[in-house]
Amino acid sequence: MRWGALALGLLSASLATAQTVAFTNATLYPITDKVIDNGTLVIRDGKIAAIGPASEVTVPKGATIVDAKGKIIMPGIVDTHSHLGVAGDHGEGSATLNPELRILDSFWASDPRIKVARAGGITVSNVMPGSGNVIGGQTIYVKLRDGTADEMLVKGSVGGLKMANGENPKGDDKSPNTRMAAAALARQKYYDAITYGKKRDKAAQDSDSKAPDLDLGLNTLLEVLDGKRIVHHHTHRSDDIMTVLRLQDEFGFRLVLQHGIESYKLAEELAKRDAMVSYILLDSPGGKHEAAEVSLQGPAQLEKAGLEIALHSDDWVIDSRFLLRTAALAVRGGMSREGALRALTINPAKMLDLDKQLGSLEVGKDADLVLFDGDPLSLYTHVQQTWIDGQKVYDRSDKSQRLYATGGFRVADRYPHLGEE
């Protein structure tokens, strides 16, 4: 394949605008294709317009040129499990079955940790309710660009549904006390949704039938059952993972196993199902018995079984800036470098139904990019720039922005009035 063909021919000068940027002399990691040395990447109007060796891509006249000599460019990192922007507002304690809740209504778009995440190369996050509920509510897929919560939503995305089992949703007077009770509550809620849907459909076809009263939660579960929403299910132990799989078999919903600490114990079973696993290697520093058997070899074992996994941060549990380090640890545990980079980019994009739009450097995809000054998996490498939709949102050369990578931004920056005298 000639990269020039991917550029859809030589870009003419007439296509060059103030929104056209050409990165030259770069090492390009497309993720879904081979590495390109001395490559050129052209972005225009927020999309990738051309990519290939310098000899095959012509820089449009009038384009802004970024000399990326000595730099590595790869797609923006996609974090499949995050609580950015919702600290203190991510878990509703009044009930344990909350499919009607929208994390969008808790999302604080000015959270400074969003800037911290961008300093770590994160461009897209699946922001979720917490795991203290059997059904926590609706998740959102956001681009970490500036704007309101609604403006940050990935265009065309629906979001997912957060569910949880194991220890987290157990314990208080509004929650189940056992694993079997948690599963029974979830199961009954889905059957309630099926009954609700049948009544709604019958009323639409028969004027003599009364439509059920609107139920926002059951409507959400019908979206899950119809395949419009993916279930993102918090689960750690192998027995809990099997419970989730039984529910999936019963109701046929699409599923991402979130955390999946002991999923490597079920690698063959998960491979048979072509399951989607978003793995975390560092969880609850200080101790959590469900995570006691976390293994550096876990991602490698899942990869060996034929699964394409994702890696996530669970920010704020693990700082987003360390997601690259998590991938490096997975490689230390035996995962391939290529698999680890895919676990940060195209694989999580697939788990959010966004792989046609982002997750790799391909013509027509969103211009979400990260520039590194060395190997992305090296401890000594720094994120130099982060771009979202063709706009630079982080630049390490700017001292004020570099603080979000190194630490030292002030509380007064978060609450400006505190700095007033």
C-alpha cells in the first residue's frame, strides 16, 4: 500500500486553510499499520487529511508546519474508565438501581484534573458513575477539550451504562448484603424493562391498550437490550466475572468487563466469547482484597488467549498521567509492545463504539494526537503536546501548562476568588 493513496492524492493549495497543520520529520505510530519513519501527518478542519512517508505526502501550501524531528506521534489515549469531573458527585446513595441517572448532570467541565489528564496524553474518557450501586447510571464519552459538558461529548455517541458487583455495591441499608442479592436485583430490573417494553409496543400498535407511565430507568435498560448502550460492568474476582457473563447470556447485552482483576484466570472462557476486557494493573493503593491477585502477567495472558484488551486509569484512583506507565508495566509482565499501545488507543475506542472515528492515525479520523520526545512506554519520555480535533490543548513548553504534568498548580487556580485579597 502506498501512503500517498491514503492522502487521496496530493493535497492541493486550494485545500490549505488556517486550520491545516502539517507535522513533518516525525516518527508516526498509526497503531493499525506499520510505523512510519520520517513521516508527514497533515490535519485539516479537525480531521486527519494525509499520513505517510515524507516522500509520499505533499505539505499543502499555506499550512502551519510543526517540525516534529525527534518526536513520536501516536493517536490520543482513550481511557475507558474514568471519574474525571465528577468527584463527590459520582455515586448516588439513595438507591442501588439507578439506570435513569446521567453522569452528564454531575460533570464539572472546569475540573483541573481534566488538564492533568491532557498532560498525560488522554484525549477521550468514558466518565462513569461510581461502583457503589448495582446499576449506577449512564456514562458519557467525552473529548477532553475546553467547553461545556455538552460541548465535550463525543459527537454521535450515546454513552454506556455502569453496573457493578462484588464488594462495592454491598453493605448499607439501601444496598444488597450479598452477591446473590445484587445479581437478583439486576436480573429483576431487566425483566421489568422487558415487560415495560412489551406494554409500550402493544400500546403503539393497539389503540385500546394503555401505554405504561414513562419510566426513565426502564427506557435506559431498553436501550441496553436493543444494543444502543454498552454495559460497563465493574467486576474483580473470577466468580463475580462469571456472574456478569451469566447475566449477559440471559439478556444478550453488549458488555465491557471493567477492571477484571482476575479475568486472566478465565482467559480461555473469555476468548471463546470474544469478550471485551478493560484491565487495571494498579487498583486501590493501600489494599483491596478483591484486587489482591492482580498480576503484571494478567494482560499478557489475556493477549496470549487472543483477546484485545484495553488498559484504564479509574482516575482519580490512579492518576491519568500514569496510564502510559500502566502500559509499560503490562509489557514488563510479558505483553507485546504493540498490544500495549493498542490497549491505549484502538482497543478502548472499540469498547466505546468509537473506533470508526478515532483510536488510530488514519485519513478521515479525528485529529486526536499525542507528541512524545521518546518511546511512549519509557519512564524518561514526556508528553510534549496533546491535540484534540486538530486543536492543541496541551503544550509542555508552556510553563503554566507544564505544571499540570509536573505538579504545582494552585488551589487558587481552581477557585480563582480564593486568590483575591
